[in-house]
Amino acid sequence: MVADKQTGAAVRRWVYRFGGGTADGAASMKELLGGKGANLAEMASLGLPVPPGFTITTEVCTHFYSNERKLPVDLEDQAMAALSELGLSVGADFGDPRNPLLVSVRSGAPASMPGMMDTILNLGLNDSTVEGLAAITGNKRFAYDSYRRFIQMYSDVVLGVDHGVFEEILDHQKSLHGYSQDTDLRSEDWHEVIVAYKSAVEAETGKPFPQDTRAQLWGAIEAVFGSWMNARAITYRKLNDIPQHWGTAVNVQAMVFGNRGETSATGVAFTRDPSTGEHALYGEFLINAQGEDVVAGIRTPQNITERARIAAGDNKSSLEAAMPKVFGQFVKICDKLEKRYRDMQDIEFTIQDGQLWMLQTRNGKRTTKAALKIAVDLADEGIISKDEAVLRIDPSQLDQLLHPTIDPHAAKEVVAVGLPASPGAATGEIVFSADAAEQLEKQGRAVLLVRVETSPEDIHGMFAAKGILTTRGGMTSHAAVVARGMGRPCVSGAGSLRIDYATGVMIAGGQTFKQGDIITIDGSTGQVIKGAVAMRQPELSGDFGKLMGWADAARRMRVRANAETPRDAKQAREFGAEGIGLCRTEHMFFEADRILAVREMILAENEAGRRAALSKLLPMQRQDFVELFEIMAGFPVTIRLLDPPLHEFLPHENKEIEDVAAALGVDAAKVRRRLVELHEFNPMLGFRGCRLGIAYPEITEMQARAIFEAAIKAAATTGKPVIPEIMVPLVGFARELDTLKAVIDSTAKTVEGETGTKLVYQVGTMIELPRAALRASEIAGTAEFFSFGTNDLTQTTLGLSRDDAAPILASYLGKGVIQTDPFVSLDTEGVGELVAIASERGRKARPGLKLGICGEHGGDPRSIDFCELTGLDYVSCSPFRVPVARLSAARASLAAKLKKA
Ligand code: PEP
Ligand code: MG
């Protein structure tokens, strides 16, 4: 609040001043003053050379949009008072033809939105003040150049005249005189340009270019507030989760000129290298130029430091060499700002007649690699704590380090967009079948497997391929889950693609692609791109390890991996997994020789047939478990009993049907009849999970035996005790768990009798059905641990099939019905409430009940926050997500601690 001049009554304060060593605002007032305004105030208070000015608050923007684009009535008085004070402080007067004050009018939102909104420079120039400027500076050329720039910017931003109009006039003027550069124009040439510009504006708008400087100012202020709702700003906010209601502030600031001759310059700098993070000043500047010239790329900027100039082999002088005194002052200011903000700064500056002016500072954007190095260095330099360093890294950025990524500068032609199902980018020849993928890979060719959807039969091809692209299926479809587990990039559910296996073509973006054509997929964005694109390879540098070590020290929850093959388990250990939270045993049967035995087991008509098939599977299972226990020696391993959605395992093609028939010793017709019997309309909700073991206990018996025998063997080889955690899937009734636990316990007794070894193990369950969550206290009577299978729990809570969700969710996201894909980021309100209920009821019945999550959400930062708050003991995710989960768990722990404090 400020006092009204006449009445003395308190009125709302819309304007905050800065400059001359003081300021009304501070860095902490970003919400009200926007980032730029708050930081200008802070710099002014620190005594840095900041051209004086004032900030019109974001509350004015809110007022503007809630009052049919009208500014508050008392704003004008407050702003004009600040403007005359500003004039006094620089010894000039706004609109005074002899000694005109010129200002810039710039936007500045609470979150940085670079280039999204409008800026106007040199405001206050008209036909008479321009002559004053020329007289004061003794530089006509400079004054006219400034005026023509102002006409151009103002007409574009405020009056809506296309800037092409001005470019045409300027080009015409240059060719008339045979000039090639803007700098070739003399003052009289600029004068002619001004005359032409003004008549163009009049022709376009029907009115002369405004000469009243006050009208210019208010036109500019309204235009900058108006630019908050321009299309680019709206899109940028959507992409960056910036709320619309925040609004922008407007900064009005005395102009300083970098284009006043050879001792003037303008530039941008980072206090550390934003792409590598190296602790070295990094930046560019232009002598005799104004801000937009550096960005516009018309002239090639010069390096700020000698070091950078030499490294670039540039022969144009550095700032360090050209203006050593100013450079020295600048370096000191950079250092001061970095220490004050405790982060790498992105700085804009201008030098006017040898005097340095700071125009902006903000925390600089950086690559993930640089972010890691900067956070680690700042902690090592004692500027921030290790915990703060951990909080500085966005876990979702880590993907950039773990997988190849598309070079952000590469040109690309996107032909379709699907779901970003498994991160990383891959380029290869299109193949439409798993066998073709495998064959070509053996010849050393890079291939991408393109399928409508994948099934277990495609595993060998998925493994052989550099990446996987499907037209159907969501984020937890077979393709997505398996690709993530393998660390293969995957784009799933690219619904606009058409694949015709018969003719071997894919139609994308109106173009036809054949087998062998090269495409690129980006599993981090879902893009499908024509041809090859430049890539950046992953780098796990020392900083990564160091930061992850600090994260591990800060987190409460453990991080395990979902892994079933020795390769995945080893990868998981390398990424720091502390055990296995989910071994999907059905995934251990995808290999060609094994899938046949599984099919035999499923299709057998009686127990004897099933036992025959199971006896083939037992030694394979046992050996797999031995390897897993050995790799994970000293860490817990949770093995889930078989949970094959039948459609993923049944044979479809004639050859497969004949193979199973031969293995079963029956004819193919009989197998086909059995297939008809087993056909399900809704396999995801069908004969799977514990339902299999209840119907056929011999399956559970075989698996339990394989686990126990492997545990005994691995304990002997590693010298470390193995305590298997046996997990029963898709339980809804406590009796289901009791029934299977009885089978497991009796198998344990048998194995103990046979081997003379006492077995120690735990039996627990997945919570994947709403009924299980609600009846958790009963289930916890038997279960020694719960693991939330949030893939199924999401499917069953939402009543939305995992396999068919993609197009429905795409339309829901598009229409704003939901904000995020619930299969990616946990629906904390709905599914989350069930998780919370089950946790509470389960722990009440069995204090200390071990709780974990093993759905895909276990690797998602936002879902991990929820797990921390709900008190889960661990999260489990695919191996390549383990570092993301470790960092997210640490950040969640630190956030929870901060909240408590
Ligand atoms: C789950 O449902 O969350 C789960 C981990 O099991 P699956 O994805 O194998 O059904
Ligand atoms: Mg499940």
C-alpha cells in the first residue's frame, strides 16, 4: 500500500522503483515483480550499476485480464510519479525535446519465458526528441538509428504492423545506395528510412505514427500485458507448466546504449559454461550494437574472454582485451551475483561510452551434464550444501544421461507422434517382424522393429532391434514394459501410423515407408522421424556418481529393480539397485525353446500333461533363479509367481500351433479346439495371476520348488544367506493367498526334507485389485509384505484396459479431462487413496508390514513423492529408471524433512 497524494488514504501499490543503490523490491518478490523486476531490484540494492527504472506488478496484469483489458485507474499516477523521479535521477525529462529521457518497456514473468513476450526499446523518441538526442550525443547517425529501431519495434508490437514492411524499406534503401551492411548507412540515409517507415505506418494503420510520448508509453505497457496471452506465450506456459493466473510484470527502465560508438557494446554472459558446466565465464558481445543485434545473428558476436577467443581461433578482439577495465569490473560483478544467487547466472549487460550497466540476471538454463557439474562444483566450493545439490537436479533430466538423445540442434522431419514409452533415441532400418530384426541384426545392421503391437513371440526381435515402434498399446503395453526393461527406446501407440504387413509398408505423415527405409524414433518425446538424425551419446561422468552418492545418503526409501534376466539384474546393480522388487517369472519364458513348454503347460488338458510340461520348465527356472540370487547376493529378491495374461502366451500362427501340437503329441485340430475353449474376451481381467495357481496348484508347486532349490544353491556359492520373497499376484480374496501359501509351505517342507536344509523365506502379495486394497487387513494376516502393482491397480480402479487405453487417454488429455496419463504418473487421488488405505489397514493388522511399489510408477518422480509421503519402504522400477528413482526418492525425503522443519 502507498498513500494517496491528495487524501493521504492508503491505496494499492502497483509500482516498485529500483536504481541508484536502492530498491523497493528484492529477489524474493518474484511473484509480484516477475523474475526480471525482482532481480533488477536485487542488483540495485547490491549497489551494482543498474539503469534506474520501475516495475509495474503482476497484480496489474491480473487486474487487466479480470477487467476487460483495462488498467487500474490509480496506476497512471503512480507510474508517472515514478517516471519523473527516474528522469530526475538520470538528469533527463520524458518527452523533453532538448534533453529527452528514453526508456525500455519489457515484460518479466515470475518464471522465465525467454522471447515469448514483447519488448520495446528507445521509447520516448519522436520527430523532435530525436533531434535533442542527436544534439546531446553529438551523434546524428546514432539518434536516427535509434528512432528507426523504435518505430519498427513499436509498430510491430503495439500497432500490429508486420515487420516485413520495414525490412523491405531498409533493403530498398541499401540497394539504392549499394550498401551491404546496416552499418554502412549514414545519418541522412537513416533519416530517409524514418520518413519511409512513418508513411508505411500511416498507410498500414490509417493513423500517423504516435508523437505523444505519454501515449507511446501507455500503448507499450498495454501491449506488453497483452502479450501475456499471445499464442506463443500460451503454448510455452502449457509446455512448461506455468500457471496462467501468475501474469507478467512490466519493467520501465532508463535506456542505456551499446550503440553509441566504439567504446559502447552489448552482450550476454553465463557465469559458467551452460553446456559443459565448466567454471569459466562464457559469453558473447558486440561493439557498437543494441541488445537485439546479439540475438538476431546479423553480426557474429565476439568472445568475452581471451581464453574462449583463443579456443575458438577467433581473431576478433575479446572484451578482456578490448576493454580490460570494464572486463575486470564485469568479472567481479559476475562473481558477486553467483555468490548472492548461489547458482550459475545468465546475465545481460550494456557498455555505454566505457561505462558498464547490468540489465538482467537470472539462474541460467543448462544441459543435464552442466546441471550435474554445476551442482557438484557449487557444493564442493561450499556455496550450497550437498542436499541442495541433490535438489538442484530434476530427476526426469537424468534420462538424457543414460540414453542416446537427439541432438537438439539437428534438423528433423517428424512424420508421426506416439507415446514416449521408453526413453532414448534410435535410428535404424524398418523391419516388420521379429525374425527379420534378428536376421538383419546378425548381419550387423541397425534395425527398428515396427509392429501394430508386440507379444512375447517378438522378444528376440525386440532385443535385436535398436528400438521399437508400435501403433497400438499404451504406456504399460507389452512393448512399453518390455522395452523399458531392456533399455530399448520405444514409441508406442502411434495411432496415426498405418502398417500393412502383407505389403510390407508403413504409412506415416502421408508418406510411404518400406522395409529397409531408415527412420529414427525418440522414446523420450514419442516422435517418429524420417531418416537418420544426429545423436548425442550417454556419458556417466564422475559428477553423476558423486551426486548419486549424495542422493543415496539423503533418501529413506530403498530402490529395487524390476528384472528377470541376468543381464537386466546386472544392469540394475550397475545403476545402483538394492535388490529385485519384481521378477516377472512369465517373462523368463519368452525364449523360443521355453515358450513352447509354457504353451504346452497352458494347453495341456489334464494334470499329467501339465506336470510333464512343468518338469521341462523346472530346471530352467531353477537355473534362472540361481543366477539372479547370485547377482543380487546380499540383497532381497522378490519373485512373483506366474502371471501370464493368456493372450500374450497362446500360439496364434499355424506354425506355432503345429509346434505345440507336436510337443503335446496331439494333432493341431485338438490344439485349436483347446484354444477356442481358452479364448477370453478380456484377458487382462481373465485367467491370470493367482487364479492360475488356484486352478492348477502344480504350477505354484513347481515354481516354489525352483525358488527353494535355487536359494540353497546360491547361498552355497555366494556364502551369503538367500531369503526369497515369494509374491502372489492378482489377489482379491485373502483365501486365494492362503490357498497358495499352503502350497508354497508344503513345497518348502518337502524340499527341506529332501535336502536337510532349513529354509527361510517370506510370502507376500501384490495389491493390484481394489478389493485387495480394501481388504488389506485380512490379507496382511497372511502376507508378510505388500507390493503395489499399480499398473493393474490403475487399470482396475479406473476400469480402463491397459492395452486399449492409449487413444482414450490421448483424447482425455487433449480435452483437459485429465492432466497426466495415469499409467505414467500415479493417479494419487483415486488409485493413491487405495494405496494409502491398503498401507494403513495392512500395517494395522501387521505392524511393520513391508510395503513397496513395483508398477511402472515406481520409476516416476511424482509417483515416488507420493510413495515417500505414504511411508512405503521401497520403490521398484525397470533397471534404466533406477538412477531416476534414487534421485527422486532422495528429493522426496529432503522435501518431507523440509516440510517437517
Ligand atoms: C502391476 O500390475 O503393476 C505389475 C507390476 O504387474 P504387471 O505389470 O506384470 O501386471
Ligand atoms: Mg500386474
